[in-house]
Amino acid sequence: MNQLEEYFYTVKSEESKKTYEEYFRYFESFCKMTVTKFLKLPQSKLQDLMIKYIIHMRDRKLSSSSIKGRLTPIFSILELNDILVNKKRVMKYVGESKKTVKDLAYTTEDIEKMVSICKPRTRLIILTYSSTGIRRSALLEIKLKHLEKIEEYGIYRFTIYENSKEEYTTYCTPETAAAIDQHIQYRKDAGEDIDRESWLIRNDFDPHNEYSVKHPKQTSGININTIIRNVLIKVGLRSINQPQSLRNEKSTIHAFRKFATTQFVNSSLNPEIREMLLGHSIGLTGVYYRPSEQVKLNEYLKAVDMLTIDPTFRLKRKIKVLEGREKEIKLMKIKHEEEIEGLRQQLVSNLEIMARAMGERDALMEKYSKVKPKMVNFNLNQLKNKP
């Protein structure tokens, strides 16, 4: 086991592992050597190389927070191997914290342009990111066992980072659910064996190549970045000559998450539930506030229209809502008619009872009207005179 493999045993989160692997690849590409070779350099050379790496990242217009993030696993592996560097001196080269570019969300129009020109698999990737707000790495880990269809609303519940401390649930729009169903059916028709362990997003494949179809592989973050970047270039949201390392006002993947957050806010979702749907911690409140899945679903449904990209799906949803209301009105009408009929029958019954009572009263009155008053008085006097 080399030092890098040993280091990853100390990283608890799978998400962090993948991020740090990527950061080490960036560093190795810059250094033109592996991390294990880097650790064998003299202390002074280690430190100088790290400073040059920081300057390189600053020249590429990376923000100070991004630079610090990429240095984190390097400092950690040095510490794990008891290699001392002057961290304070190295970090001075990072510079002050300031925004290097605006960090904006995609608009509905941006995403509509993207999905209009891409293949079904890419369309599914875009719709999943924009309707769930999940992080880039989360999509790579999702299998079909992490999805649960909610037939009543035609959507899926997603379980993100299952069995980890960061586990949470969120939802997708009916538009995204339809794209999922179509993509899975396409893979089945091609001959792929689909089960609960199948990836939601697998590697691209040739449907006419049986081996490619039957041997799905997990896709990578770099692959997804490349796919989305190519789409952005085609729709004019990126320049073809722009270096991939140059930061943009709208981050390739993270701008989808910002889009979802923006729609949640604009739809007036409960603030705590909004953060939960995005996988954010809500601090101490989260210890005591545990809303049910139904409550979270009801909040998500408030944002469905604003998260939906294709206007036809928004129209279909409105029609479905109107049909639901019409059905509800019909049920209320039936119930109202049943209540009126019940009251009518009760009234008839009461009138019959009253009629019978009045008949008995009339009979008694007729009976006692034949009794002579003198006979009544005589009988009373007799009773009084009895000893």
C-alpha cells in the first residue's frame, strides 16, 4: 500500500474521497510527478513546488476558496507522513478572499436551449441536476434502488448519499421522471439487464454493440463536465476557444444547483425544508425539527412549475390540476346532493311521525268529548265522601 492509498483510509466521506482524488490529479498534472514521488522530495522543494502551484492557480483566476480547497488534501497527506512545511508561509501566496467572477444560476431559458439540442441521456443529466439541485458528485452515485416512484404525482423521490452521515431525500419534476422512464426503457430495449443496482446514469454505449450494452460502467465527473461544456458551446453559453480552466459567471454544473435554489426561494418554500431538500445542514434546528416525507413533498410541489423546463409539461400539469379540481367539484356536488337527500328523507320521516301523533291526539279528543261533565263531577263527589 503506497502513501496515497493509505491516506484515503483516513477520509471518511465517499464524496470527499472523490473530490480529493480529483484534486490530486490536478496537482500531479502540474508537478509532472505522482504524489508518492512528491512526498520524497526535500522539504524546501516540497514547499517551493506548492507555492508555484498556488501561483499557477491564481494565474488561472481561481478564487482563494478554490485554491484552499485544492491544497487541503496536500497539507493533510504531508501531515499524515510527518512531513513539516511552513504552512503559514505557503498560505500567504493564496491572497485575500474575493470573488474572481460572478457566481450566477442558469435561467429557465438557458436550460431550455440546452435540452432542446441534446441526446436523451444528456437531457436526463441536465433535467436531474436542475430539478433536484443535487451536487455533481451525487448524480454519479445514484442507482435505481435510490429512486422511489410516487405515482400520484408522477415524480420520483431520490435518496442521496444513502447510508452516510450526509444522507437526505429530495424530489424531481414529472418532466424529469418521464425522462428517467424513457431512458431506462431505451436501455432495456437495447438489451441491458436492468435491476435495482443499475446506475441511473451509466457510460454512453453503442446500442448495436452487445458487449457495450451488457457491460455498463459508472460515469465520471470529468465525463459529465465535458458533456455539459460541449452543450454550452453549442447553444452559445461558452466560447469554443475558452480554456476549460477559466472560470465562468455560470459554473458548468453548480449553476444548475443555483437554479433549483432560486426556484425554491421564488416559490416560497419553508426555509428549513428548502435547505433539507438541498442537502444542507440546518444546525441545531435539525436536531429537533424532523418533518415527514409528506410535508417535504408538499413543499417541493410548490416549486414544480418553476422547476419545469418544457412549457408543454407545465401546461400538462395545469390541465391535470384543473381536472383534479373538476373531479373534486363533482365529488363535492355528489356529496352535497346526498346530504340534501338525507335531509329530505329525515324531514319526511319527521312529518310522518307528527302526522301519526296528531291522529292519535284527534282520536283522544273525540273519545273524551263524549264524556258528560255531570258524570265527572258526580264521580269526584263520591270519591270525596268516602271514609
